[in-house]
Amino acid sequence: MPVIDVLFKIQGKEISADHAYHLYSSLSKIVPDIHGDESIGIYNINGAYEGERKLKITDKSTLKLRLNSDDLIKVLPIAGKKIQLDGGEIYIGVPSSRALIPAPKLYSRLVIIKGFMEPELFLEAVKRQLEKMNIKGKPYLVEINGDKGTEYVRRTINVHDMEIVGFAVRVEELTAEESIILQEKGLGGRRHFGCGIFVPDGR
């Protein structure tokens, strides 16, 4: 069965930038099957960052899920609901679906692999996971130029007041088949919180 992205248009004003856990919790109350289904990925909501860990909802903001096409019917009850996200509120509109598109370069804004928080060991863990999927693409940790020279993009999520650390990851030189496999399966854990979900790299 193919894996697809399901997009719900949303309306609202402002939510916390650290909304991943609250979003997962709210959606699980509407669709209890989400709680136990590790194959369902929940993207972080996109918006305009306003500082002080706040995110402004814009006309381009969406709630997006990655799931098996057979599970689409399960998540339809989300449409038309209002949910609270750590003090902010969003209204969820009707969904549309989109097939995964192969691309030679893929990107994930945050990959978390339990027990690996140092860049070199983390990258080795990424390589091992790719090898298990028979993916020969080349993984890299995303770099930025900071005050201390070149640094890796390290991000966190907050779950039950616990900060969990991971890295932004790019995988290049993928075949079309490898690209779809990586988008379907992802890397690491915490998929319900938007982690390890790969999309075509727009660089």
C-alpha cells in the first residue's frame, strides 16, 4: 500500500513553536488509533516564527500527516475540529492528499536516535539505519556557520518537560527507489512528534 501525505488547511492566530507533543496528544484524543500506530508521522505545523518560542499561523500553514493510504479514512474525523495547542487554538479544515515524490536529495529537520547525542556517533547510527534499509545514499548532518565556526544544526523537542536532542539530516545521491523507501520509513524515533520525516531537499 502506498504511503501518502495528508494535508489539512488550518486557521488560527498563534501557537507555541514547541507544539509537537501537544499536537500529538490532541489528535490522539480525536483518533485513538494514532496513539499506537508508529507508522503515522505528524509534521510540525509550519508558520511564521515570532520570537519567544511563538509561531504565527499564516494562510500557508497546514497540519500534515504521513501515513499509509489505507489509513486515510481513520484520520478524516480530524477535519472540522478545534484543538488547543499549549495555549493556542487552531481550527482544522478539510484534507487533501499528496503522493510521495522521489528526489535524489532528502532532508529532515530533526532526527532523533535514542542514545546518540554527539555528532560523530549520531552520524554513524544514521548510516547503520540506512544500511538496514539497503539505502546507499550519502547522509550528512546539516551545517551552519556560527560564532564558533562551522556547527551542526542541533534541535530539541520537549516531551513531558524533558528536552530530547537530535540533528537536522540530509541524505544525497539517492536512487528513486531509495528515496521513496526513506520517505516511507524515515529514520530514528519520535515520528509522532515530527521527527525523522524526510522531504525533498529544496536547495
